[in-house]
Amino acid sequence: TDTDTDIKEIYKEKKNTSKKFIPPTLPEVIKYFFENGYSIEVGKRAYQGYSEANWHDSKGNKVQNWKQKMVHVWFKDEHRETNQPNKKPITMKDIENGELERNPTI
């Protein structure tokens, strides 16, 4: 019937307009960890792990929302940033200027 056809067309249109996942860059992930008070080193590890797995999780499922995945998997108390006396403090400017990529020991 026409109603069934209309419903199928609407479903197809909705399915085709779903957002395609665009992987974040390393600076985006680092910035997200930093802004939320988590270790930049852990952010780098998270990024490398998902990047190497082509943005699939440990169960083989495609990551749909990287921020949500970071919160649920990586934002743990043990990953909170703590002040380390011999380490230069990192600023948002360092992250935005790509300083962490040029000097990974920061």
C-alpha cells in the first residue's frame, strides 16, 4: 500500500542521514582529558589504542561516540591528573599549539 511505501521511504531517509563517525585527532583527545582533569598520558594511550583498532572497542564494536567511550572506559579515579613536582605544568595553549606532539615528554 501507499502507506507502507511512505513509511519505508521515511525509514530509508532517516537511516541515510545518520551521522558518520569521524575519529578525533590526538590533540582533541588530549584536550578532552586535560579539560576534565584526567592524565594526558592516559589520553594518549586511549587514542593510540582506539586508533590502532580502527576505532573499534575491545568487543569489536565500532565506536559511535568517542567522548562517551572515553568517559565510560578511561575516566577512572586512578587516571586523574596529579601534580608531579619535577614536571612542567601543561597549559591549554600547549595543547592547542601542538606542543605535546612536538615534545611528548611534557
